[in-house]
Amino acid sequence: MRHFAQDSTSFIPHQCLSDNDNKSTDDRGTDDRGTDDSNIATHKSLAPVLLGNHMPADFNGIVLNTTTRPVNDFMAATNNSKPSRVLELIRPDATSTQEGRNKYKAYQQLGYDLTHFKV
């Protein structure tokens, strides 16, 4: 009997980071659901994709930024995060386009290597 209607390769393993993940390791243990979050405390992710509103310390992976701010605005609060690549998705409306232009200028001023892909 097959339990999944989709191909096994269509699932992307992921892990949600909580706001508690920015706390020091002394403040951790179990979250509100009683789940042990010690793997995050030691920066050992359980999955290749991390979902959250911050980057873990020493993060050096790819970031898909869905906020209106450049990632540098929240990188400073995270210890030694240096993403290898930042992806920005810009919707085709006036507000999103302007926010995208603002982020592009911010990245340009920081000397980032920028590439634009129209999809």
C-alpha cells in the first residue's frame, strides 16, 4: 500500500526556527510544546532547509528573503551570518517593485555582486 500520492522526491525536508533560537544555549531546553531544541542550540540543523525570521549563528547558506528589508538589516543581530547567496522575489506590483529597487540599491552600496533574472 502506498501512503504518499506524490513522488518521494517532491518533499523538501525542512525545519522551522523559532524566536527562541536566538537565545543563548543556557536559556534553552524545551520549547512551549515540550520539544527539545538542543540541536538548534548547537547549530546542528536537522534539515537542509530552515524556515524562520532570522538566520542562525554562523549561517552560510542560501537565503530566500521574503521581507521588505535587505537581509543586512537583520544579519547584524545574528552572529557571523554570511549567506552564500540571497534570493529576492519581487511581485509585479508597484509597491513590491519599489521595495525591490530599494533593496537592490542597498545591496549595490554594500558592494554585492548583483544578478537580475526576469521570470
